[in-house]
Amino acid sequence: HDEEMPSTEIITLTRHILADQMRLGPAATGDMTFLLNAIALTSKFIATNVRRARLINLVGLAGETNVQGEEQKKLDVLSNDIMVNALRASGKTAVLVSEELDEAVIVEGRQKGKYCVVFDPLDGSSNIDAGVNIGTIFGIYRIQDGSEGTIQDVLRPGSEMVAAGYTMYGSSANLVISTGNGVNGYTLDTALGEFILTHPNIQIPARGKIYSFNEGNSMYFHEPTLKYLESIKYPQNGKSPYSARYIGSMVADVHRTLLYGGIFGYPDDKKSKSGKLRLLYEAFPMAYLTEQAGGLATTGRGRILEVVPKTIHERCPVFLGSKDDVADLIKFYEAEA
Ligand code: AHM
Ligand code: MG
């Protein structure tokens, strides 16, 4: 029988974004390619540390509290340091906003570049001890014409991002990214140390069969959320109810939603007036990817990508996923208005 020949047409992340850059012609400087490579490197480094942490029990409290007053794990601190250092050293960034840092980092002097990166270095960190998937989320803006790089360059709607993505640290490390031209997924080949294109042109199915909400908060939920959930759990005209899947790790829940379809939601409710997720480095990048994959992302009252941030750490209600499913949810919000 035929022996399987290894493919010699391996498409790495570097090759893919380089091809993207070449398509833009001589106008492209390669800065974005360089920046994305720096981000990919930080993901490899964090992936290694996440794996090692599970082995040597690095997990534990660092004894510090972050802006939101949550307990910070050692791995969050480490991942944040890895990203800030690498992004600054890349020479391509001007402003950095991290979930772990109170203030934005303004890059000065020779290291200053023209991009701003907003990121959650290690999202879902409450799951670390249980070995559940966690991830890094990032979004990229280009500084505005004439700007030296200030906080104003990131207080802009998500639709103005030039790229967004996440890396999920699971059984393998998966990097999913969009530069505004569709969504591609890469898997880290640990032997090569390269992200290999494994999920080209990800498209969310128009409708799914899964819903992903923390229903433990139901007693706080507003009417439209409750009525929508009711409609998919007790469907009329003989349809089957949706399945529930909630990991509690945004990267993992969104990753599944992109691949299988359905709806992910973290609504605002009577207790959390703006929901829980952060607009800049959680809601925007995931909304950007969802739309690029053919889905919808809404606050229930409007398109997430059109929200104009007032502060860097503000929160935002999030519903995203298959376009038909999200459209169904929006109807319940419109009925309320
Ligand atoms: P974190 O940034 O403190 O890790 O919190 C964000 C996480 C998301 O990954 C996830 O979607 C959400 O919190 C889960 O929240 P809850 O435990 O309230 O369901
Ligand atoms: Mg987070």
C-alpha cells in the first residue's frame, strides 16, 4: 500500500502573513508581519509556560490584585510581562493596553512604532488549576495620522482595528487570527516551533445547535435574555432544543462557537450593569473575528464593533456566533425596546 508522504507544502503563520503583505505590494512595510511574528512568539512562550506550570505547580497566587480587584495568578503576571517586553522590543508598538495593567504603556524613543496592541495576556485564569483551556486575546490598532501614540489611539471602535486574534492553550496551542480578510487558524507544531495553517478561512455555520451562557446567573438576567434562552430550550413546532456548553473560558467557548456554530453570551444583568467581559481586549477582538467569519456580534442593542470606548478597562455585554442564532436573540431585544 502507498506510504504516506509528508507534505512539503507546509504553510506557516510567517509564510501566510508574508504572502498577505506581498499582496499589498510595495506600499506594505512589513511592520505588521513583524508585529504578528512577535505576538506569535509570545504565544509560544506562554504555551510553554502553561504546560510547564501544570507540571511544576507554578500555579498559585502572586499576592497582587489587578485593576478589577480579582486575584492574580502567577501565570497572568508572567504572561503579561512576556507580552509587554516582547511587544516593546519589537519596535513596532506605540501603545499597549493589558488587562493586567492599570495604565496603558506608552512606548517611547527608539522602540516606538505605529501600532497599538490591546490584550488579555491570559484569559480564563480561574481555570488554570483544573487544566482547562485558557488563552491570550489581542487586538491591534494603527495609530491615527499625526498622533504620537496616546490613549486616544485605542479609545476607538473595534471596527477600526486592523487585526485581532487569540491563542488557545489546550491539548495543542491554536492561534486564530484575522487581518481584516477572513479568519485563519494555526496549530503550533512543537517539534518545528512553528504555527502551521490548519484551519484556513474559518466560516461560522449560519445556524448552530449549541448555546453557551453562564445560566447560573439567570436570577439576574434581563427579560430578553431569559425569553431567548427559553425559546431555544423549549422550541415550538417539533424542533429539538439546543445543547448547553459552557467552559467559562472565553477563548475556548468562542473557539468552539467559531468552528461548530451556535451562540455565546455574557449579558449585562441586574447585578453586572455592563456584563463582565472587557470591551477593548475581550469583546472587540472576538467580535472582529466573529464578523470576519460570517457571524454576528451584538450587545443586544447594537453592533459591538461600533461601541466607542470611554476608558480602557470598561466592560460590555456580549452575544456572538452564528448569524441566524444571534439574529433570533436580537429580536427579543427589539421586542423589549
Ligand atoms: P478573566 O479575565 O478574569 O479570566 O475573566 C474572563 C472570563 C472569560 O474567559 C469567561 O468568558 C468569563 O470570565 C467567565 O465568567 P463566569 O465565571 O462569570 O461565567
Ligand atoms: Mg480576561
